[in-house]
Amino acid sequence: MTGVSTESSSFVALIGIDWADQHHDMALRELSTGGVERMRIEATPEALAEWLSELRKRFQGRRVGICLEQARGALIHALLEHDFLVLYPINPATLDRFRKAFSSSGAKSDPRDAHLLLELLEKHRERLHAWTPDDPDTRALTRLVEARRKAVDLQTQFVQRLTAELKGYFPQALEWAGSLTSPMAHDFLRRWPTLQAVQRARESTLRRFYSTHHSRSAEAIQMRLKQIRQAVPLVNDRAIVDTSVLTVQLLVEQLSVLVRSIRTYDAEIQILFERHPDAPLFEGLPGGGSALAPRLLGAFGTDRSRFGSARDVQQYMGIAPVTEASGKSRWVHRRWAAPKFLRQTFHEFAGHSIRYSGWARAYYDQMRARGLGHHAAVRSLAFKWIRILWRCWQDRTPYDESRYIEALRQRGSPLVTRLAAAA
């Protein structure tokens, strides 16, 4: 990203902060005197509040630039509440490379890193971007969509563990209980965690159970009842069965809580997304849907100066490829130092768009025909999507599939031929 805050020229002091769980090391240069002051404060709200109060009083509320290694977290949230501070968060990989450039050993220390952060801000400020926080609704939406994704990932882990446990002693339950994320499956495994337990249940009880959980196909219920009567246990060893039952009950309760929490996340995300002024830019995207559209909105944010070009977005999100060349060798690979969740967001959106966008399908097929693997082709498609989305975001104009295809036709793009052939 490029660009410098218009307020940066009025700084009275610059600070590098290396934050940690136990303490924060700082290097401060007052521009009128030129000397560097080093200090350390405890990583407590009280110590931070006292230091910020003294900083404001010392410089009479005039602008102070701060360089630090993060874009989120407790420290940056606290700093954002003070209007006299201008923050320059950098990727930890940037500091790591800067450190190694001037230290052959690559040795790291918190006070040294604070000084390096100060040096980065002093000498390379034109390459850094003063971070302007989004409005509260956008920040809340951004945090919610990432928290939801983590909850879904955790849910997947629990489903895999529960599946493995059931396969070890009661594999029939995987068919009779239904989807392991459904309330029916959780209630089934609570009531009948073993084959012997479900075989002791009356047919009328089982019929009522399935009907209550909206599984009302008489044919499907009858088939399950027949299977239950005829089933034989995989194992009878109580050492295995009893311990597996305890594990299954634990996982069922955890899954039940997770499923409810994900529904709560979904409801909150929908409320924030629907009332967001930029929602129309993302809600109609092919393959966006209720999960990915809010994630894309959060990835761009509301500060139109944050990304000066589509290239800035591609590089920051880790979608732009990196080319390394040395002598006769040349290696192109994906960018490693990038926000993982944001990179996943664009990759997943591009993958979903293949099913809903004609030109996206044509482009993906074209990349595969050139020898790219699936994920490489999807990343290439994401690279193309970012250029489109950045322009829509900058112009505040919703995406129009027919308009984009017409633009491809006017440019004589080979994708138009593929589209015609597919039709």
C-alpha cells in the first residue's frame, strides 16, 4: 500500500513500540531535540493509560506518529481511542526482514525492535500507510466474520472427531442420526449413544423421535427401524464402548454449543451487513452469498484511500504472485506474508464464483487448459476479481455481470469465445 497521512508533516514526535504480553518497549524521538528516549511500561491497561496521558500532556495534544507490528489487538484498540496519535501498523515479516538486513545473526530483542520500528517510521514513512480505522459497524462486522470462520473451522474439527469415534464402536449412528451438526443428531446420541441403547427403544418412540425432528418420510423411518432391529454391534468390549460413549457425549455438547453460536454469529452479521452503506456493492456478487459477501466488505473496509490501486489490494491480500529470479532460474509462487483469513476470503469467493459467473468459469477453464492446477487457477481468478471489485468499491458502483461481459467483448477477449461455446 502507498500513501502518507496529510497530517504526518505536523508530527512533534515519532515512536516505535514493540508490544508483548508482559511489557511494551518503546523508542521515542522528539523531533525538536533529535534525541532517542527508551522506555518500558507494563502491559496493563492502567500503565498504558498513564503513559498516554503523560504523552498527551507533554506534547499538548499535537500529532505523534507510532509504528507497531500489528493491525489488531488490545494495544492498537487502546491507541485508536486517542485522536492525537497516527498509527502505522506493519506486517511482522517486514520488521523481521529489516532486522536481518542489518544483523547477520538475526538476533531479536524487544528494545532493539522498538528502535528498528522507530527507524522504519523515520526513514521509510513514504512507503508506509497511516492506518485510518473503519467505523464501528465495519470493524464489528470484520471481527464477526472472522470469528464465525474460526467457529466453523472448530465445528469441522469436532465433526471429524465425532465421526472417527462413532466409526470405532457405533458406525450405524452415522446414518441413523443424520448430519452431525443437526439438533436431531445431537438428541439421538444423547438418548442412544450405543447400538444396544437404541435397540431397546420402542418403535413408537423412534417414530415419534424422527417425526419431532422433522424427518417424516414414512419410508425412510421404516428403513431405519428395520436396520436398527437387524444391526449387530461392531465391538462388545466395554473398555472401548464405555470410554467412547463419554467422548461422544463430550463432543456432542461442544458441537451443540458451536452450532448455536454460529447461528448467533450469522444473525448479527446479517444485521450489520444489511444496514451497511456498502452492502449493495457486495450482496449481488456471483457466488458471494450470505457468508462471503460480508467478508469481502470487511476486507475492503470503508477507507477508500487505504488501497490506492487494485495492485495494492492484490499484494496486501497475498493474491498477487511473487516472482523470484536468479541467474537462469525463475520461480513464481504465492505470497507467504499475507493475512491468512483475507487471502482465504478472496480465494474462496473466486472458487464459488465459478459456479455462478459465466466468464469466471470460462477464465478458470482457460487457466486449467494452460496447465495450472485447481488452486493456482482459482488464485489467478481471484487476482482478476480483485481488479473488478476494487473498481466497484472505488466508484461505489455494484458489479454488473452483463456489463463486464460486454467490456470483454469490446476488448476482443478470448473469454468471449469460450462463453459462446459454452452457451
